[in-house]
Amino acid sequence: MKLRLARRTVGDAVVVAVEGELDLFTAPFLRDEVREAIELDGARLVLDLTELSFMDSSGLSVLIEAWRLATSEGGGVCLAAPQAPVARILRTTGLDRRIKVHPDVDSAVGTV
């Protein structure tokens, strides 16, 4: 399994669960999902990274693009529950200072 995506609404936020590996080959699928989610469900987006096992620079680019798109539409993006390797990439790149990271989906939904 490379990448699985699942979308649901929680309150007035849309949660996209990202499972598997986010890399050069799978990033376009998340990019499309994020665009569609914002267009159809609103610009308050939570990316649930609980089951994301790997992310490279292509994945980081999608997160930045999601943040830019959501904020341009008056919303925002939060990340929920990244595993240690993904959290380390977010910290190393400083992306965790731009996009808020929460320990779980519920706390992310409350702040996005």
C-alpha cells in the first residue's frame, strides 16, 4: 500500500486521513484531495497523519500548498498526530512553526 486517503467532516472542519507513504508518486493524489476538500467542504482543513509512515519533500510541498490555499480562502490547516519520523521532518524544516501540529484530531478540529 502506497497511499490511502479518507475524508470526513467534523463540525465545520474537514478531516483528511492520510495513510501510507507520501512521496513524489503519491503527493499528487493528496494535492487533488486537498483542493477538492477545500472546494466542496470548506477551508478549515485537518490532515490526520496518524497512519502516515513516510513523507519526503514532495509531501512537504503539498502541505505548504494546502496551507496557502486554505488561508487564501479564509480558513486554515492543522496537522494531527504525526508519527515520529514525520514529526521530525516537520520540526527539521520548521514547517511545524507555520502549520500547527496537534496530538490528535479532536484537538486539531477545535483550533483550525
